[in-house]
Amino acid sequence: MTNPYEILGVATQASDADIRGRYLQLVREFPPDRAPERFAQIRAAFDELRDPVVRLEKQVFSTTTSDSLATLASDLRERLRNARLPVEALLALAESR
């Protein structure tokens, strides 16, 4: 599959609400009965980005510049502060490397 961020047309730093909003907008634009292939792509991309661990992996492995790394680190700190991403998920991700 191609990049789920590109399929949904959102930035890698997009919030959960932004991703969900864009998903709902695209589903209205490409309903499953009229555009089944496009709908399947949109649904798969949304399902992938809905999982916080998978989303974090996508951000980590798509990052290539120091500015992106700084943005990612800031995003991680914010997520930890807001308890959006459980510490157990971060530990599991770190142990899998």
C-alpha cells in the first residue's frame, strides 16, 4: 500500500481529529457503492493510522531530516503528556527494535 497519509491527504503531524475528519470527508466523496476501490484504499489508510503504535512507526520510519525528528520528538512528548499513547505501547515498540 502507498503512504496512508498521502491517501487521506493529511500531514504526518495531523491530529487524530484531523485524520478522522478527512476520512469522513473522503467517505462522503467516494462512497463504497460508487467507488469501491477508492473507498477500500481510504478505509485501509484510516484503519492503519487509527492504531497509535502503527502511526508512531510510520512517523519514525518516514522521518529523514533533523527538523522532522524534532517535530516527532515534540509530538511524542505531547502525546505522553496527554496520555494519548500509553507508556506500554512505547515500551513494546522500543523492545521490538
